[in-house]
Amino acid sequence: MQYRRMGNTGLQLSVLSFGSWVTFAKQFQEKTAEELMTMAYNNGINFFDNAEVYALGESERLMGKVLKKKKWDRTSYTISSKVFFGHRGAANKPNQTGLSRKHITEACHEALQRLQTEYLDLFLCHRPDKNTPMEEVVRSMNTLIEQGKIFYWGTSEWSAAEIVEAHMVAKDLRLIGPAVEQPQYNLFTRQKMEVDYYTIFKNIGMGTTIWSPLASGILTGKYNEGIPKNSRMAVAGFEWLRDRELNDARIKSVIKLEKIAKQLDTSLATLSIAWCIKNPNVTTAILGATSKKQLQENLKALEVLPKLTQEVMDKIDATMATKPIMPQF
């Protein structure tokens, strides 16, 4: 396993990590969760990602059960949670969502209970909150750090302008700003990581815990002939994901990309993950495997990484035609 410092912090995260979105308490339960987390941990993965909204809190509860059962040294791994959407679904009432001081604080306490841990290594604002002043968000997160309930705070799917504002507020108030952003990043979704955040990486030094390196499985090729029964896009309640991510143009690109994968003697999934971590601004790529076979294949990305020469990267760009254009300064 390789490890990278999270931006300008001293925290080191495994370049491949393991997440629970859609899978935990949706596609599988405790036995499989334990098997996959154990396999991940034994292969050097030290970051496990979660959020209050995943399976309406059940994902964190399931992960907490596994961590308690395994009794791993708490200093040997890192856990995240995210706050914004709440965990009650349609039953959410005012103040049970968003980034008010009340919800940030209560969501942190609830996550600690579900995960059965005394602190969170990372606590992320799952989306920006247009109704809460940035000062309130920054102060709330800083208070949790001072209380020892979280070590680092960050953002997820924030715009570059919002991240910069948070840092400006933190600097003005002499408080701790966000240290990490969690954006979607894959061969189809590149604008934020490669263009929008360019000056943030250069001038501020944010870390990133990127999600969906396989574009919800599209980049594995599993959807080339339709939607498999037990796949992520077949899960009830995630029809929106299928409608947003899956289309004929993407499938055609994946079929072309498979030729490059074969030339490198690897799979589509492994190549796609390796491509993500080739970007030095990616601290860690979150894996969402549902079986030991899938996870083992995903872990091979580290073996493929050295094969991604500039020539290969250029060939991938030409095949996918998704590279964003950098503005001329």
C-alpha cells in the first residue's frame, strides 16, 4: 500500500480506501461488511468513509459493529462521517439537516454513537448550506476540534469559491479551516479536480478523498449489456443514479477504453482506479467493492499505476474525450 499526506496536514491516508455508500446495509449486511473491511485493513487500507445519510444511519451503525468486533488498534485507522442531509429521510424536521451549529454538533454526537468511537478523524460538510453563515460553520467545526471530537474537518462537493471563503473566514477568525474536500472524480467527471480546484491545491493545499472512481460501476464494463440484477444501479431508491450516470455515449467510451486495459494486461476497473490515483492531488480513492473478488481486483490498481506513462495517459484522454480545458491565465 502507498500512503499520501492529506494536503498540508501531517495525516497520512492509504491511497486506496474503503467506503460504505449504497453498499452497507443496502447491498450486504454484517458478515460481508466484516469480510471486506478485514481484507481492506489487512492490505494496508487505513481509511474508512461513511456519512449520516448512508442507509439513514444504518451504514455507520454496521461499520461501528465491525470495528468493535475486530478490536483493531484505534490509532491504526481513520474514520470519517459527513453532515448535511440528516439520517431520518422524509421524517427529517427543521434543524435535523443542514450545517447549523445545532445540526453539526448533534450529527457529530450521533455519528460517534453509531460508529462506537470516541472521535472522528475526519468530519465533512456533505454539501454547502446556503442558509447558514460561513462563520457559523467554521466556528462549529473548530469547536468540535477543540473538544477532541474530531481531528480534521472538510467539505464535500463544495465549489472552489465556497472552499476559499471558508479558509478566508477561518484565517480572519484565527480558527482552523477545512483540510480536505471529497469530490466525485473519475474518467467522466474531471472539471472540479483538474480545473476548478487548481489554485486551491496550489495555494492552500487541500487533501482529497475522491468518491466514485468507477462512476458507480460504469467503468467496470458491467453495464455494457444492460443493468445486472445485483448491481448498484438496480438498488431500489437509486433510480436517480442510473438516470444521471448511465447513457449510450458513456458505454461506447467504456468499450473503447477496454482495449487499452487489455493492452496493459489489466481490467477496466483496475485501470480506471489507477488513472484516478495517478493524479497527485488525489490523497485517496474510495473503493466501494461488494465482494472480496472485486476488492482484490481494485487493489491491483497499485500494480498498474507504474504502467501509466504519459503516452498511455494521452491515449486514454484521446479515447475518452473528457479532459477539461484549463483557462489561460
